[in-house]
Amino acid sequence: MAGQAGGFEFTTAHNGEVSITHHGHHAATLRGSAARKFLADVETADAQALMARVTGNYRRGNERTAKNHPRNAGRRR
């Protein structure tokens, strides 16, 4: 389904670090309190959406609006 996060996986190391991959490529490593908070949150939330948010790899729904904004007029691709 379009607009939904997918392809994320995470592994936990013996030292408490959490490694997040996206389609097999390393996306982020969480350590310390961030890793503990992630592991607590992943128990109750949608894991895919949470990993997308943590890594910054998600659509915000405003890409088309931002592309058409006058401030970005010179940045056409």
C-alpha cells in the first residue's frame, strides 16, 4: 500500500545496541537510552512506522506542495 513504511528490520546486539536496516542496507544504529526507548516502544507500536520515523525515512505527505512552493522554484529536478 502506498504511503506505508516497509522493508525495515532491526537486530539487537548483546551490548544493547539496536541496528536498523532498510531493504538490507544499514539505516541507523541506536545506543543507550535511545535504544532502550525504541525497544520499549516497538512492543506497543507499529514496528515499521516506528523504524521509519527513527531513521527519518518516511514520507510526510507534503512533498508535492513543497516542490511547487515559490521558494523552491529554482530547484526543479
